[in-house]
Amino acid sequence: METKKLTIVARILAKPEKKELVKSELVKLIEPTLKEEGCINYDLHQDNENENLFLFYENWTSRELWQKHMDAAHLAQYMEAVEGAVEDFTLNEMTLVD
């Protein structure tokens, strides 16, 4: 049985007064993450209606490699930098329906 790629949709709602901090910290994640083994794409979006809302759309070759990413130093640094600045965070692990 072939391993299906893993799609991650991460929704980050910044506190309004912390929006720019959260955005700049999210942007910092892109370059190192794209260099990680198994990362196919790592696309950051900002909502057109609610500028406090960010969404990462990610694809990984396997769940194991995504979990390795979740333990990466740059992710830990992000978590520390935005502590108290994020109002809501939702993460969905998804598989393409074909």
C-alpha cells in the first residue's frame, strides 16, 4: 500500500494588536521549512476580510516527516515568540480524496 501525502491546514488567528508580530514570525518559518525533508509546499495566506487570520496550506510526503517538522527548532522559536499573541489555533491533518 502506497503512502499518501499528508496535507496540513493550519489556521492561526492573531490577537488584533499582535497581528504584525504573528505575521512576521509566520513568514520566518517559510524558508527553513521548505528546506526540510518531505516538505512539498508550505504556503502562507492572509484572509482578505479578516487581516488577523492566517492560514498555512502544507503538503508533506509523509506524516512521519511532518512530525519531524513539528519538533524543529524554528517551530519552537516561533511558539516562544508568539506566546500570548495568538487568539485561536486550529490544525487539520488531511488526505486528498481521489
